[in-house]
Amino acid sequence: MNKLIGIALLLVLVAAVTAALSYDDASQTFTFLSSYNLENLLRRIGLFGVLSVAAAFVIVTGGIDLSIGAVVCVAGCLLPWLLVDVGLPAPIAMSAVLLVCALIGLWHGLLVVGLRLQPFVVTLCGLLLYRGLMRKFTGDRTMGLGEAGEGLRWLATGKIPLTADFGLPVPMCVLLLVGVATGILWQRTVAGRHLFALGRNEEAARFAGVRTGLLTMMSYVACSALAGLGGCLFVLDVNSAQASSFGNFYELYAIAGAVLGGVALRGGEGMVLGVVLGAALMQLLSNTINLLGDSNQLEFAVVGAVILFGAGFDEVVRRFFSAKGPAGSGR
């Protein structure tokens, strides 16, 4: 809970400072508080927040998924192909894309559980493999949606009117739905409690009767399926995708959002609300850099610093509680 309060206060502080420094003398307005900027910020929080929840599913088990950006690329290239080239109806095309992405996650889980391969190796190879396959499949051409995606584009570009000049972007609503469903799964079900037990101590969980192998596989399935959902939203947002660049480094934003939101890299700890707040802070920092610096050159540096800070903080906390011992009286 302390982590949630801390990240929420930091979010408010950064937003307040950004708003104050974004005052434009010419128009006598705060650029940050404009309807256009806030709607765009919330849209990006929704899009990247889904990816952070995806990453969190694997991280809480003590694993990692570096292929999220490549899975986004797979979804971003397959959806236009199925809609435009194959001519499938929108619901069937999107369902097929999500199924393919879920199967990718199942493949990761089978390699990690069945062959005992390290998640880092499996998903790093997946990052290279899936993007390479998509580049070959598309011939590096731009996969455009054209008019075929008009029925679905509302999911990424639409908004729910709240006032005369401001609306809540639909991707933010999607993130809220994903967050609520994930929160219920993690906090209100036996499978969710077992998921965190697996992350804290896999051997102890196994001796306690937890089906650790099945849970590990399902966490990778959930991660890739949500990454596929995010990929669909991203391609619907920009209306096209190119395999060589679409989704590049998105796995870093996903992991950074989860870690910043309090999901421990060692596994076994995290809350969905924290993940959403972490993703929001990441996009707020990006927005701040663009507004105040007139450039996004520092964006990757910020992402790297966030991951490093989160890993360092997590390790300090782990050592502190290890030193205190289970009774909290010191050893």
C-alpha cells in the first residue's frame, strides 16, 4: 500500500510541475491541460498500460517476457492482412489474431516448463524470431488497414464524451476493463493466490500442491494474449504497421511500467492498480519530455533509469527484510 501511495503522489507531483511549466505566454494557456494533450496522454496510458499488465502476469511468477514488442508486431501485421488481404469479418479477424498471440505464449510456457529453459533466453529468441518472420511474411511492406478497419478503429481512436470539449479515450476504458478483470483474478481467486505463491517460492508452492507448471504456462499465455490485444489497438490507432519497426522497444515500456508500479522483479509481489499507475507515470514522463524539452531524445534514457531504479529498489527491500528475519527481530 505504501508503494501505491508513493507512486500516486509522484504522479500528481510530476503532473503539477509539468502543468505549471507548460504555460504558453502567447496563448496564455497551460499546454499540458489542453483537452487535446490530456486525451492523447490518456490514450497512450491505455495502450501502454495493457502491455504493462501483460508483462506483470509473467513477472509476478518470477519470469520475464522480452518478446512483448515482437508480439505487438505480429498482431499489428496480421490484423491488416486478415482484414484487407484475406477479407475476414472484423470480429473473426481480431479473434484469430488474439488466438495466434495466445499460442505464442503457450509455446513460451512449454519451453520454460517442459525444457526448463530460462525465460530470458526463450523470450529474447522470440523477440528476434517473430519480428524476423513478420518481416519475411510482409516483405517489409507497410500493412495498411484502409477502409477495412473503420469498424474497429473506434476501439483505439474513439472517446466517450464527458464534457463539451473532453472525452475519455476508449483505450483507457479497455485498460480499466483489463485491470479490473486481472485484479479480480489475482486477488479473488485461488489461481491468483497460487500465481503469487509460485513467484515467492516455486519449490514450496509445488510441495503445497500448486500446479506450478500449468500456472507458469497460463501466465505466458495471458501475457502474449494481452500483448496481442495491445498490438491490435496500436495498429488501429495509427492505421498501418511495418514489421521492421512496429512495436520496437515496447517490451521495455511494458516492463518499466510494471516495475515502477511495484511489481517485484524477483516475483511474488504486485498489484494491478500499481501497474496502471506505473504505466501512467511512464507516459506522463514521456509527455513531459516532449512538452518541455521539444524533443523525445531523452525518452529511452528515462525508461532505462526507471527499470534500473526499480530493480535496485527491489533488491534493497529484499535484503532489508532478509536481514530482519521472519520474526522481524534481527539476526
